[in-house]
Amino acid sequence: MRRYTILTALAFPFLVLSCKTKKGLSSEEQMQRYADSVAAAMAPEDADFNFDFDEITVNGDDNNEWDAPIVPVYKGSETRVNDILHTYLEISFDWKKKEAYGAVSLDIKPYFKSVSSLDLDAQFMDIHRVAEIKGKDTSDLSFDYDKKKLHIELGRSISRTEKYRIFIRYTAKPEEVVGEGGVAIQDIKGLYFIDADSASGKPAHFWTQGETQHNSCWVPTIDAPNEKFTHDIVMTVADSLVTASNGRLKGSKKLANGMRQDHWTMENPHSPYLMAMFAGKFHVVEAKWGKMPLRYIVDPKYAASAQTIFGNTPEMIDFYSKKLGYAYPWPKYDQVVVHDFISGAMENTGITVHGDMLMLDTRDLLDDSYEDVIAHELFHHWFGDLVTCESWANLPLNESFATYGEYLWKEFKYGKAEADYHLYSDRQNYFNEASGSAKNMIRYDYEKPDAMFDRHSYQKGGLLLHQLRTYLGDEAFFASLKLYLNRYAFQNTEIHQLRQCFEEISGEDLTWYFDQWFFHSGHPVLEVTHIYDEFSKEYAVEVKQTQEFEKGRLFHLPLKVAFHYGDSVHIENIHVKEQHKIFHFQLGQKPEWVSFDADKSIVGRMREEKDDSNWMNQLRLSPLYQDRFDALMHFDMQSDAEQLFVAINYGLTDSFWNIRSEAMGLISSLPYDMRNAFGERIIDNALHHPKSDVRSSAFYALRKMDFPDSKKCVEPGLNDSSYMVNAAALNLLFSLDTNAALAKSNEWAFSENNTLRYTALAILTNAPGNQIPIFTKLWNAKKKPDFFTVAMVIRYAQKSDDPAIVIDALDLINTYSPEGEDDYLIALFINQTNGRVKEKFERLISEADEQLAQTKDQTAIAELNALKLEYLRVIEHVVE
């Protein structure tokens, strides 16, 4: 599953929507793009606008005394009592009632001990009949059902040498499922009917989402990851619909009344949460990997771009199959893009479901291909589907690998710099989470399974795999993965089995590595100081571990130090394991530059001190993205404008697009009179660079300059093929010609493209005059306004001192009616805004009273009293 995190802070100029955007949330990267567009439209004085979560409190009991310390509850693997061998399901659907009618036969055997009863997960169903089938005979069985567990009395003792078959007829009622989703997976109904009443214009369709334990909302089963079975799913749907499920399509039969029965069979075992169904009037693009069928199934609106979105899938499958030494293990691969998905994407075996962030037109794809999402879900078909974590505590065995699969694809297809940039983003995402909550990777005390779907299981896990690959070398690393997949295919594992495979191949005891990184939390924080003695030709590297120590624990860090001399490099291997140590190296001459952790693989933070010539040569000469990025950032942290100027100059000629973009972003750190020296090059990048990220960065850089020729970029930028460049050009126009920018913003405020719309709305909130009419029109354009529109009206209400504008803004936001969980978060912001507006205008009234007490001027008194009346009118419109 591809996770997108909900960020619980909303602040300008950095605005991010809640999304999941696994974990339908947009991806963090896409929302960052929106935030970049918004940021460029915000004035510096707006930086203090924010929603304050500290003001949102939940009151519990008045009793503040603790009766006892909270003891974490151990959550291990599900105890195996009965084992489902095969599931045969016939299912039909009532779209109006949003129900499913199922008849399921389960072939079962006791796992070890003899049994006389069977417990199944079956959530919020009506159970009509339970029976045992013996040959041609069927006998009803007694059962108890509490809307979550179905307990069946078998009426006899059955040993592990016997098999038995249970038949259940039921009605699944997903709309009656009670409970809460989590951050990663936002709902738990299991089966979702989208636009069954055709109200929104979306094509009617249904899809399922089983992870973690939600497929038991539409089929009785043992809903645990360490259960595996084969199955047949026979779906009855309208003949006009496309269906998809696991395995291969065994048969399709037309029925009376325009219906059709599709029979999907899954011939290799997999876990229950990976079962899936889809049906909808969607467009299908067919492709192949060798002789194996592939399908890209999309809303017909996006038929023209489906091949572009998924076109690299055959090459991905081929690459992963060869790299892992294990051919893609399933009979086909479908990818379906659905509306209103509750996560980002889901790796159901042979049928990945993507959320609507992949509903992209060809212009969207110029800014982001979302191939990391596609690669992530595909890599799961080895790590997660073929070999599955036996418990949610071991989720990194699924998600860490899928995250690292993104890196491997980028490295293969686009080169090491692109892959390392992706790794840097993963590192920052992990650090952001760890700063507030460092956790063990493998943890048995989670509150709910969904809590495991975080930046530790994903990003940190991917970083740890890359670090281990660097330590062992490619040959040993990938041979270990091949052994792991072949040994445990169609089985469940825990982390120790992965460790043992690495040990068997490498011949090295790796308990220290897995204990340090998977069973303990945190990461090293290093202070590294370089010292060169010209007289003795000795180079010293002083290393301190400064992280908070857990019971005196220090990290053991084998790494390399690289000494560079022109085209040659001298490597020294060191092992950092003390809190403080100085490493001494006798050299023949002073190196041009030195790289500590030369592979840039250590999962930790580092502050490095060395002379500026060392850093500048690293920026100029290093082949590694991370080296050059670190050097560029070093000069941004310094007060020497001349050195920063030189560093930016090198950055603007860098071969990798992100270094160029970062260098452009640093131009605003230079004194104003030094910036225009880069004007011609910035314009050239804005108009001609092939990467839209660089072109948009160039427009933002021009906004921070006073370069006379900037105006000639605006029209080409507004008409650029990239939405991201369009948005950047609009921001530049806003700094050059406010009226022209407002005219374009009024047009783009109604764009279907979020990048254009969000940028236009941000500019309108900064514009002079009263923009409430256009916000009202936007608000009423849809059945319910989206998060960003609400946020912008809230911003307008908080920012403005004009009573008329504030009253109109309050009247608008106070009509908002929350429905889902995310809506209630917005409602909290609206409530907070009402409170802040009231405080603000009460303060203005107090200030007016103070002025009234100090003046006898009758004209001033009349004006102040009139203002007070206007301020009081605002307070009358506050809803508390």
C-alpha cells in the first residue's frame, strides 16, 4: 500500500491538505507543489496565519489520578486454530441499497489440534444460513453472531487429518459498519459503492479495500495476514460493466435481464486482506508483459492518458523479475484507478487499486508521473503478496521493501541522481516524523494495526534496506532477497527470517544490525569535524554521537571516508561506535575534498565542519547528488555572500535538475544588488529547460529579482504546457501587474486543475478590494466546497480588517456542514476562526473606546462610534 500522510498543521505560506494518501488524499509531493504555488502568492506578513492545534482540546474525566501505569498490550500473530484452504464465493450486488448478497463455501482443516467449532470474521452482516456440506448432503449448523464474529458449532470433533466444508448465505451491509478508520486507511467498510445514484457525474462503480482487516465486511473469512488460501469469486453484474478481481478470468456468462456472471479464480494462496473486487463502466487499455495480460482500467474521461500513465509497467515487471531472481508470480496484472478511494493505492494481488491522484491528463504528467506509486504497488507483488508479514507488527517486511522498490526503479530507469534525490526525500519525511515520535520498526504494542502504517515502516525501512545494501554490497544483498523469496514464496514471515537469509548468503552474523535498527528506535546524530595538519600531512576526522542516549546505547556505524585528489580517490573504512573518537589518516598531500560517509547511506543526521574550499570542491566535483546538495546548503547557511554567489553559480550549471532548482531558490538569500547577475541564465531556464520543475523554479527566482527582462517570460509561462509553470508565471505576473494577475486568477479560480485553481485562490486572498463574490460563486459551484476553498475563505476572514468582508466570509464558512471525519477537522478550524475573529474585533472595540476617552473632537467621536457599530455587527455574525 502506498501511504500518504495526513499533516496535522495548516499554515501559510506552507499549506498542505490532509490526504491519503495511502495512504483520497493527494500525494505529499503533489501537495507540496500546491504549497509552493501558494507560498509564492503569499506576502511575507501572511506568514503568521495558521490554525492552532494547541487550542483544540478534548476534555476527559475530572479525575486526574492514575490508578496504575498503562501497560502496552502485546499484539503478535493470530493464533492458528482453523486453516482455510479454499474459498468459493458467489456474490451479487444491490447498488441502491449498497448491499451484497453472498453464498460462500469454505474448505477448511484444523491447523493442529482437533476442533469442534469454527470462528470467522464477518462484520455487520445478516447471516441467513450456516451449514456443513458433505458430498451431496447439507446439514444446518447452530451459530452465534455478534456482528463481528461468527461462531459456528460443528457438532463433532474434527482432527487435523480431516477437511470440512462450511456453507454460509449472508447479506453484506457495508453502510452499517461501525468503527473508525485511521491515518493511513481512512475507512473500514471494506466494500464501497461510488455514485450508485449518479448524483456526482462519476461513473457508477464499486471497489473493495481489505487492508488491514476489512474484507470480512463482504465475505466471512479468517481475516488475519497469516492466513492464506486460494479462491474463486463469481460476480454477477450488469453486462455493461468491466470487472476485475484476483487471479485469472476463468469464464464469463451472459444472464437474463442484461446481467453477466464473471468467474475469477485465484490458484495460488494469498492473504485475505489482498482479496479484491471491482466493477464499473470504465475504459480498458490492454497490454502485455511477454504473454501475460496487463490491463489499465480508468474512468473514460482519462482514456487518452492511461497508456502514458501506466506505459512503463511491462518494463517495471521485467526489471523487478530479473533483479530479484524471481519472475512475477501471478497470472495477470490489472491496475484500476477509482474515485473516492480511502487510501493512496492498494496492492491487491494482481489487481492494484489506485486513488484518484492518478486521474491525470497528459499535461499533469509533465509535472509528475507518479511512477513511484506505480512501482511501489508493483514491488509489493513480491514483498507483501508473495511473501507476507505474519503479523502487522512485522509490516516493514511489506512496506519497507515496497518503498525501496521505488528507489530501485528510479535508479534503473532514470539514474542514480534521480534515485538519490528520492532517497533524500524519504529521509526528510522520516526525520520529520521521528522528531516527534521515534519508534521501533518492529513493534508489538501498537494501538491499532493502522498505526503501523507510518514513516518508520515506509521511509525509514527503505532507508535501512539501502544502508544494508551498501554495507553488504549488491551481490550479497540481491542474492539474499532471491533466497528469501524462493524459500518463503506463498508463505508468511517475520523479520528474523529475513535476517537469517542475509546471514546465510553473507556468512556474517547480522543480529547487531537488525537489533540496532529494527528493534530499537531513533537514529544517530553526528557532529563531524575535519582537521588537516599541513606540516605532518595528517588528516583527522573527529566524530561525536550527540543523540539522546537510550540506556547508554550508541550506534555502531561502519562507513567509508573518501579522500579525493583530481580523478583519483583513496577510501578508508572506519567503524564509528564510540560517543567520541578522532580518526587519524596519514596522507601524502592535502586532498581537494573529503567525503565522510562516502556512500551517503547512514540513516542519521550529521553536522559537518570543514573549510569552504573543501565544500566548494565537493559541490563542483562530486558525482553524488547528496554531496552536491549538502555543499550547496552549506553555503546558504554562511554569511559570506561572495561564497554563496559562487556556489549558486556552480549550482545553476549542475547536470541534475534539482540542484539547479535549489540554486535558484537561494538567489533570494543574496543581497539585492547581486541577484540580477543571474538574470539571463534564469530567463533561459524559465523558457527552455526541459524539466518543468526547473522552469517553475526560475519563475519564482525572477519574482525575487528586479531584472528588466522578466516581463518577457510571463506570456510564455502562462501558456506553458506545464500547469506548475503556469502557476509560477501567474505569481510572477502578480508581482509585475496586479490587475492582469487578478483577471487571470478570476479565470483560473474555476479551473479543474488544482495547481491552477489553488494558486489563483491564494492570489485572490492577497488582492486589494473585496473578493468575497468570487469565493461565494466558488463555494456554491459544488455540492460541498473543497478543503482549499474553505481554507482560503477562513484565511480571508482572519486576515481582513474590513467589517463587511469579514461578515461575508463568516456567513459563508458558517454554512459549512460537516459529514465525514475530515470535515469535522475543517469544522474545528471554522470554530477556531470564529473565536479569533471575535477576539480581534473585541480588541478593536477596546482600542476605539480608548481613543474615544482621549478625544473631544466631535467628528472623530462620530467616526469612532460608527466603527464600533461595524465591529459589533461582525461579532453578531460570529457563531460559537
